[in-house]
Amino acid sequence: MSRGRPAARGVAAGLLAVILLFLASCAQIPRSGPVGKSTDESAGNPNAPVFFPVAPRTGSSPEAVIEDFYLAGSGYEDDYAVARQYLTQASSVAWKPDQRTLVFRSERVVKTGVEGVYNYELDVAYSVDSDGVATPMPEGTKENIPVTLVQVDGEWRISKIPDGTAIPEETFKVIYGAYPIYFYDPSFTYAVPDVRWFIKKKTVKAMTSALLGGPAPYLKGAVVSAFPSGMKLARESVPVVSGAAQVDLSAKELTEASTEDRLRMQTQLALTFRSQPDVINVELRANQDLVRVEDNGSVLPPVQNRNAPARQIAISNNELVRYENNRVSPLPDMQPVAGLKPRSPAESPISQTVAFLNGSRSTLYSMVPGQPARALTTRSTLTHPSFSLHDWLWTAGPGAQGVTEITAFRPTGVAQGAPVPTVTLTPSWLAGRNVKDFRVSREGVRALVISEQNGETRVQVTGIIHSADGTPKELTAPITLQSSGNPDQGVWVNDTTVAVMKGASTSNVTPELLSLTASQPQKLAPWPGLVALSAGNGPEEIYAQSRDGIFQRLGNGWSAQLKGPTDPSFPG
């Protein structure tokens, strides 16, 4: 039994929601004690809220001890000193709170048939591992944490508990924040964000450890790091002194690294610490001695949040056109395609190659200036084509025996009539699912995948693993983004955000922004009859199309643009 505390906890949660509106100047959050402010400026955000939980109370029941112990898990100060008071001496030494954080929607303590053994039953919203990788869980996901208690000097204390903490979802939103750490694409040309969740007051050390630990599972093999495998922090802190983050690394690996690799390490850390207001620059150290990092001009800084070209490709009078500055003009030197009834056009971001589907969306064509359209594949249905920076053209559709296939073609530079290089991937995580949209990210190592099975839609981001020559080789097991509807299309807005919607020509449509750095979707203003979506650089450059024309997002609404062109799409 949970002793009737959920009602009081609901009141506290409601009060917390009100106080969150004033968090910047907040003095108290009545959850598990008063809130103070961080004074250790070397750790992370000095203004991060701090919880001071309640210490064990005399005469508490086993159920109360379990609940109060997990409430005390929000008090991370002094290595969870208060929470450890609820444990026996041996378990206090053994317990590792940083191994995992379970974020729950609701909880209760349940007796088992064994004396002194209970289950802490959770409806889990997220699981966050020791490196800050968060995995969202569907509502109704249950997990039981076994807890064993014994009496010590007449008081119940926890003698056996799994590593990790469990905290309410509303508390998680207050003390944790989402922060990108950065890796490189395999050519070291682009910076790729890998969003992690850390305690706001302990970010600098946590970011560094996560970076040295390598990318999240969905990015492994798709991105690279300047830090060699096995490199570690030489001390369990990353002090920030006069704005300089002093990163003390394993001496052997650091001193043996090339000039270029050390510069890339420093750059990778600088990008990662960009979200930290007290970090101005980064110092690499070996055994606390400063290691000189030289810039001889051979290493260019990576491009962060690569911009899409300002133009869009669209269709007007059944021909491919350029849509730019709210005007339409012909695509230079492109042959007529009206007889194919083109739909869903796409344009390469690095060449003059374009692609489109036919009127029934069953055949994919590519075309370059001066040459006729080339049919690449025919399926029962195909997704909107999408180009990567390697000039691979992607689409998805059912293959043999209805198996979902993700197919990439490289038509650029291939003579008319010559075979086009083609790669077909059938990732196991798409088995039985119907892909609605597949869009490659701006830096080319991730893809947005929207798929459906039995009326249930998933919005996911997968990593694209390439061979040494840039040929696509594999799609990683994806992460899932939370959306409130069942979208059938989506586009990249920037390197951490996508816009999605379910098109409908006869009813109001509400697009959503889904961010890797936010736990909940952001609804945009509804608009009637939206059927197509495109995005340039940032949330202000989102376009949508209905039968009344093209509209651009403007503040909390939509601004009418040109009427006539359809299916606008930015390069990529």
C-alpha cells in the first residue's frame, strides 16, 4: 500500500507546475524540501535549482521509507547524502545512483509475499542511462524495482536496492536539461548533435564523460569522434577556472595524438560546451599539465547546423519550377515533364540533379539539365524522394513479398542508359511497417523515418552508416520522438528539430515541432486543408500548402504566400 500519499503528491505536482512559470526567479519548489541555488560555478549552470530532501523520520513504515528514499533521489547534492541515510551502511557504500534514472508518471509501493521485500511499481515515462541517453516509454509501461528492508536500531532501512534513482516526471523537468554533445560526420566536415539529458548543475563533467564514452547507440557507426576509444578523464572533475574548462585526459593517448587530432578534440569539446554560459574556452591537459593545441590551418572547423539553400523546387502547370522569394521561375535547362504528371519534387543540395514521383507516386524519376527524365524504380507506392550530401537519392516503399525497403540511388554523373548505383536496405526494425516518409538530415548521417503499422504511427530518427567511399551500408536501430498525432509526413527544420503533420485536404491540420531537446511536441497553429510541408532554416521558415496556396509560418499563425505552385521542397 502507498499510505494514501498520491493525493498529496498530486497537490504538490500542481503547485510545481505553477511555480515552473517563474523558475528563473524561483526560490522554492515544494516537492521534497526547499530549493536553493548552485554555488559551484565549475559544475554547470550556477542557477540550477537544488532540492533539499527530507531525512529519515523516526517510526516510518517500510512503505514510507521506500517512498521517501526515492523522493530523496532528487537531492543529488553531496553525492546523494540524504538518500544514503535511508540505506544500511553496506548498501549505502554499494549503491550507485548515477547508473540509471527512471522517470515515472505514477508510482506505488506493493507488498510481496516475502517478509521485508517490496516492489516499487512505476509507470515509466523515460529511462535515462549513465551517459544521459534518454529512452521514452509508452504510457502504461510498468517496471517493478525490488526493495529489501531490515531494521537497524529499531528503524526500517533499505538493505538491498538496484543501482539508479527514480524521480517524478515533473521533478525531472526541473532538475534535468537536454544538452547536445557533438560528434563529427565521417569526413570531419559537419558537427552532429547527440542530445543527452543531464542534471543541470552537473553538466560540464557529465558532458565530458559522455563525449569520451562515444555516441548514443542510434549514432554508433554513423558518426566519428576525435577522441580515441579508451581515452578517459584523468581525474573525476572538469573544473572551470576563469572561463576555461580544464579537461585532464589520459596522458599517453593525448600526447601521442597528432596535432590535427588534438585540435579536433578541443573543437569537439568547445562545441559541446557551447550551451554552458560559464565556459569560454577549453584547455586540454595531461596529468594536469597544459597541452599545447596548435592550429596550423590544416583542420577546418566543422559546419554546425548546416543551412539549406534558400530556394525551393515546386510544381506549376505540371512542370518543375523554382520557388524563391515568393516568385516562380523555370528550372534552367530542364526538359518538360508534364506528361509524367510530376509530384513530390526534390533537389540535390550539391548538384543540379532533381527527382520527382509520377502522378500515382509509384515511379521515381531523376533528371539533370539537358537530359530527359530517367526512371529509377517502380513500386506500388513510394515516399517523397530525399537527397543526401553524398548525392544519394533516397525513397522507401514495399519490395518483394511486401517487405519494406529503403532504397538509395546515385544517378548524378551516370550516363544515360548506364546502370545507376543502387543500395537497398531492409532494416529489421521496419519489419511489418509501412514507411510514410523518409528524409535525410542536412549533414547526411541521420534520417527521419515516419512509419505505420495497424494504425499506430512512429516518428523515429535513425543513423546512416556509410562505407569508406560514402556508399550507404546500414541504418541503425532508431530513437523514437514523441508526437501527439499520427503524422504521415515530416521535414528537418534544423539539426535537432523536425516538423511533422498528417495532411488532410478537407479539415484543419495542426503541424507539430518535435525536438530532440524537448520531451513534448510543440503544436503549431491549425490551418484548414494542409497537404504538404517544407522547411528551410529554423522554425520561422516552415511552409505548408493547401488548395488555397502556399502559407508560411508567421508567429502563432500562417501568412499567405503565392497561389499556384504545389509540393514545394527545399534542397535535400
